Amino acid sequence: MSNLVLFIELESVSDKKIGVATLNSEKSLNALSLDMVNLLMPQLLAWQADKDIAMVMLEGAGEKAFCAGGDVVQLYNSTVAAGKGNYSIEVEEFFTKEYELDHLIHTYTKPILLWGHGIVMGGGLGLLAGASHRVVTEKSRIAMPEITIGLYPDVGGSYFLNRMPAGCGLFLGLTGASINAADAKFVNLADYFISAEHKIDLIEELLLVNWESLDRLNHQKLSQLLAKFEKQDESLIPEGNLHRFAPLLTELDECEIVEAAVVKILDQQIEDKWFNKAQSSLAHGSALTAHIIHRQLSVGKNLSIADCFRLELGLSVQCSAIGEFAEGVRALLIDKDNKPQWHFNTVHDVDEESVNNMFVSPWSSDKHPLKNLGN
């Protein structure tokens, strides 16, 4: 277990150190497990309190992925064991601790450089979204494809999807579309583009920085260094996709009901590989999830990041309890028949009561597992 996340402290030329945490499960594309979360949380808290640590770097082992999402197979097994209509204590524990970790990263006082190379999905995006300095490369592939497994864009999606350009958050949630480095910068999920081949050079220069005692100054110094690297690599950033569909995305933002948004996306007659794949994911995804996403974005629009996580914890255990999540994982990852038997065939079949029930918290406010988050 201890090798699932590797921790090292690098000595800089000043009297300060850089804490480096590496997700170390290449075989699973560094999928985020409860054991990983339980290792990361205390170490990040210790580094935040350590006056000798100037900044933290988060990365994934190998060249394929930073983190391809949460360990959904583990959650599936717990959900099946609990039985339909119930959610297991293991599911509650995983999401509670994952969201606590995500919240810590969002509110971390010291700079966090997150190296978002390769696949960054689901739980990996939860780590990326909150970091103060988010770096993407030419190999970055970022997505929230939860609609394909009967979940929804959690890990803070209620917060960060609402802070994207008009319609982008709804489109990415409904379609699970994969975006690249340029798109990630366009929707405010990344701050800097740096070519993967310059990672070693970057780390070497981080060790040459004269780090200060004030976190505010170290944030500035890290920003300046990353901007320098981005400047030299700006010609290498790939062409994005989202900006090409800006008019459609703006129209989506004006849809008052999710049925209208779904029809608008699916009715587009466009010969475009990227967009057609997004249409296919939406067409075959969970209709209930589509409704959850639309309501989620509406409810989360004015919530704090802590309140978004409280909202999402309730949603996540409800998705587990009704069996939609288990069915999605079964079809995609267990039996791999790609024929999920969703509760509803289309978004037009979903009744309002079913959606309302998803937003009923299983706990009173004083019993909520995340009641103290942000306090």
C-alpha cells in the first residue's frame, strides 16, 4: 500500500524544499483508490505546515496518465455487496475522503504544481481542478465521462463546470467529451502548456529558484517560471476543438430544460470525428445522469466549493443506492458488453420525482459527513 503514492523532498539552492507526490499505479493508469487518498491527505497537510517546504508537485507515474479516474471497480464491488436500494459504508467513505482531499487542494496555502500529462479523467480531474498551478502537455487528454457509467461529473464539477465559458460545462458533462491542452486552457481547467520533453528542465529550474518564506511570493515565483516555459513552447500547443463550436455552446447555455439541450446536440448534422464521438457518448449514456447534470449545474451555480462537495456527496451515494452507477460500471468494465440497462431509455422518459430524489441528502445537516468542510 505504501508504494501506491511515492513521496520525496527535493533540496533547492535556497534553504527550502519541494515536496513531490507521485501516484504510482501505472497498471491502473494511476486510478485513485481509497488507499491513495489516505496516503495523500496526511502528507499534503504535513507539507502545508512545514516551513521548509516551499511548494508541492503532484504527478503520475509513467507516460500514459496522471490519473484516469477513481477506482470505480472497487466501488462497484462495494455497491453490489450492499444490494439495490442501499449504499455501502465503503462508498460513503471513499467519496467523503476523496472530496476532503479535493477541497484541501482547492484551499491549499502553498503553491501546488500539478503535472497533468496524459489521461486526466474523473477523480484525476478533481485533483487537477483545485491546484494553484495546473500544467498540461501535448499528450493531455482530459474528460469527465461519468454519463457513460451512470454517475455524474463529481469531484467539484458543480463548481468548476460552472466557471467555464457559456455552455461548455453542460456540453462536457453531457457528452463526456475528451479535451486537449488548448481546450483545457479555454475552459479554465489549466493554466500553462509545457511540452512533456521539458519536464526535467523545469524541475531543474525549480531547484534553482530562491524560494521565500511567504507563500504569496512563492506563488508568484512559480507563476513566473511556468510562464517562461510556456512562452518557449507556445508553438507546440495542439489545436483545440471547443472554440469551433462556440455558437452551439452558447445556445446550450440558453436551454431551460435538459431535453432541449440533448436534442440540440444530437440533432447536429456535422461530419466531425471529435464531435460525433461526443454525440455517441451522449446517445448511449444514462438519461438520468443527463438530468442530474443539468440540475447540478443550476443548483451549484452560487454555492461555495465546500457546499458543492456537500451536494455531491449526497448525489454520489444516491447514484450508488439506486443501481444506475453499478449497471454502468458492469456494462463498461465488468462484463464489457457495452449494453447498460439504464432506468430510463431517453431523457424524455425521466420523471421529475426520480430527479428530485437524487437531490435528497441522506443526512441531516448536523449529521453530514462533510459538515465541517470549509470551517
